[in-house]
Amino acid sequence: MNLKLHWNTPNRLLLGPGPSDAHPRVLRAMATPLLGHLDPAFLTLLNETQELLRQVLGTTNPLTLPISATGMAGMETCLVNLAEKSERILIFRKGFFGSRMVEIAQRVGGEVVVIDAPWGEVFSLETIEAAIVAHKPQIVGIVHAENSTGAQQPLEGIGELCHRYGALLLVDAVTSLGCTPINMDENEIDALYSCTQKGLGCPPGLSPVSFSPRAAEKIAKRTTKPQSWYFDLQLINNYVAGDRLYHHTAPISMIYALREGLAIVLEEGLETRYQRHRLNHLALKAGLTALGCQYSANPEHGLPQLNAVYIPAGVNDVEFRKQLLNYFGIEIGGGLGEFKGKVWRIGLMGYNSKPAAVYSLLNAMEVLLLNAGISIIAGSASAAATKVYAEQMK
């Protein structure tokens, strides 16, 4: 193996399902000199990061913090702390990451009940209520933005239903945070987890979580210790917000990054940010449609930040994405689970939700589709996107 001691990072535009490109300000923040994880200055910064996170989530929950691991660790943190072995967990599954929630819930040891919907669809309130009434769960889990299908589950009313029947609502917001509204308190969400490498424009490495007072009380009254020592929230919270007791060495540079990423979100303004994601999605969708790409999600519930489209007939999935990366330096994602080899997943998240990314991708896709012998009109994708932007500027 000819190992080079100096590493040259290739120039990439990350338009897959995550990670997305980090904001330049975030990268600069990560170059800040380290502090000790118990240094008063760092603890002040950690407190500020938690408050900024509350504002972006739309919550006042005291138990809101970044878990020192990636997004799936947030899912595990929520389940190992909320669920005990005797309890019933009802999970509404409509894609790959719903299945991931099911697997972790099963490992926790609770009684797991799964309600399925076709990939690309979402659940109605009527379906959710009927399942809650029938199965009487203690915890209800659902994915807000299903990364594998490009479908967004409406959250309005689900929390109220759960509380009406004595259950807690757990929401996967990994692909939502910083891209589409969550409104945690307004939607009566009890537990939520996300990540840093998508809508927040930061590198992977942290999983923001938040728990309502109702959920925090349940955690405090557990009759058994959580299955995981590392993700035991009572131990972690003693460091983050309690007596500052040592639990683990926090990833200092990643906390710098998260604080800066959250500040950027709030400086832009939440509504302005959501509108930006929506506009760039509409421009990309117009361009992809001009190229003959059809979306896999029900159009009434499509995600603006994650565009899942069926691969045009006659196109080799792996070869196309390889050429896109090698010739144009652009990464998009392939399908997962039922959609493996059938769809492309294209992210316009956080810093990457911008016209320059839209045009770069559409122009590159035109070249490769024409080269593959697909019948399209050269320039049609960019023209369709331009029309959307021009209409918005009127």
C-alpha cells in the first residue's frame, strides 16, 4: 500500500442525503483553539448552544442538548431512555428509517407494534388514532422527513392524539431540522432527535435531542437503568446542565460548529430559511421533470430538502452516479431498501440549498443523460429552473 502522509481532499458538491457541505463560517469556527470540557468558558458556550437549539426547534424544554455522536445515536438515546421492557412501542413505518426505529426499539426489549404505509406515502390522523386506540401504546414513534422516500409526514394533531390516549410522541427529525418547520411545543412532541450534517450546515458528529417535561418526568421515574450507560440521559444531563459531573469528554470543536450553525439559522430567520428551501426545491423539481425524472413521494407530501426521483429507464444507477462524481465532482445518493437501484436521492439542505447547486446538478445531469442516449432537449432543465426563479423575482 503506497500510503501518502499528506491528504488532499477532492473538491465535491455534496448533494446526497447527507452529509451536506458545511457552511464556511462553521468550518472557521471549528478551527478555534480547544478549551477543556469543564472550562467555564466552554460550559457557557454549551449553555448558549442549548438555548439556540431550543429556538430552532420551537421549544422551551430544559432537557435539550446535543448528544456526542451522530444522528442514529439520537434515535437510540430517545428509545433507551424512554422505553422500558414491559412497555408497548407503536411505530408508524413508511420507509427505511422507520425500519431503523423498529430495530432499535426491538433491541430495547419493549413490545413493538408496527403499522406500515407504502413507501412514498404518509399516515392520516384517522389511521394513527385507530392504531393508538387498538394497541394502547406507551410510546408512539414516527419519522417526520423520511430520507429514503422524500415524503414528509404532517405532524399537526399527532401529539394531541397521543396525549389523549396516554402515550408519548417520539419524532425522527434527522432530515427536518433547519430545512422545514418542526414547532416542537406547538405540535406537542415529547421526544425528538436530529443530526448536524444536513439542514444545520455542520459536519456529522452530534445528535441534537429534546424532551418535553412529560418525557423528562418519565425518564426520571424509570424503574430500571437504561440499557446504555453512554446514552443514559440522567448521567449526561448531570454534566450538561446539572452539577457538571464528568461523564465523557465532549467533542469541543463540534460544539463550536453547532453553535455557529444554529446562529446562522437564526440570523437568516426560520421562515426565510424554509422559504429558501422551498424555492430551490421547486426550481430543481422543474428541471428534473424536464429531464423526465418522476418523484417517488406523493406530491402532496414531498420534502423540499430531499428530492427522491425514479431513475430514468435505460440509465445505469451506479455508473451514472460514478460519472457524476468523477467528472463533475457532484455526489447524489442511491436508493435504500425497497428503493435500492430504483431512485436517486438528491439533497438541497442547509448551505447547499441555493441556485448555484441547482444549476450545477441539472447541467451535469443533462450531459450524462444525453451521453447515455436518453432523449432530452439540451438546456431544457436549466431553462425550467430559470423560469421558476424568474417568476419568484416578479
